[in-house]
Amino acid sequence: MLLQGQWPHGLPLLIAWLKDKANITAVSKLPDDMASRLPLVMVSPAPGGGQGDGYTRTRSLDIDVFAADWKSMSEITGKIEAAVFRLSGDGNQYGYVDSSSITEFSQTAYERAANVLRCTATASLSMRPKTSLK
């Protein structure tokens, strides 16, 4: 049998998962009016990942959370962590995730707005290609 297909891209998969399972609207690019949309979640490709056993590939994604205060930061980062853990052994229209993990959120400097907090974590999604067998 010849394996044909490609690995899912983690970006649309994770953005849709956060929307569907955690009611979090994430973006892949910061909007100009960010301060009026807090808390805001941005997902972007991150360094790392690679080839696993067999056909498994791990995709790494940075998750940046911007918030006006620590209370809202804590609420949204907690929802994100739970959603990423629930993604293991599940998926959506963009692909299936064998396993998922997330680092601890840590504060990151954000110089565009002094009154905005920023925390970042990296999610890792292990996936197999979407395939057809011939």
C-alpha cells in the first residue's frame, strides 16, 4: 500500500479547537485594535516539533495571551490548558491529534502597550498524515 497525504497544519486545527471546545476566539495575527479586544489569544507556529515514530509528526505552536489584569489572564490560560489536554486522542475537520501537551504559561514582555499583560506557552501536537491508501 502506498501512503499518500500530508500532515495537518496545527494552526487552524488548534484555533478551531479552542473556539469549539473552550469558547475562545483565537487569531493568528494581532489586530490593530487589540486593547479593545482583551483578553486576546494569538496562536502562531513555533520552532520545534519534528518527526516521531513511524508517520507521526509533532507540530509546535506558540499561544500568546494578552489581558488587562491577572484575574482574566488566569481564567483564559486555565481554559486553554484544559482544552489542549483534552485534544489528545481527538481532533476536528483539520486533523486528528494522537497526543498533545502544553508548557507552563510565563509572562513575556510586551512593549506596545504598558497596561497589557502578555503570557506565552507552547503547545505540541503529535499527528499522523491525513491519508488515502492506494
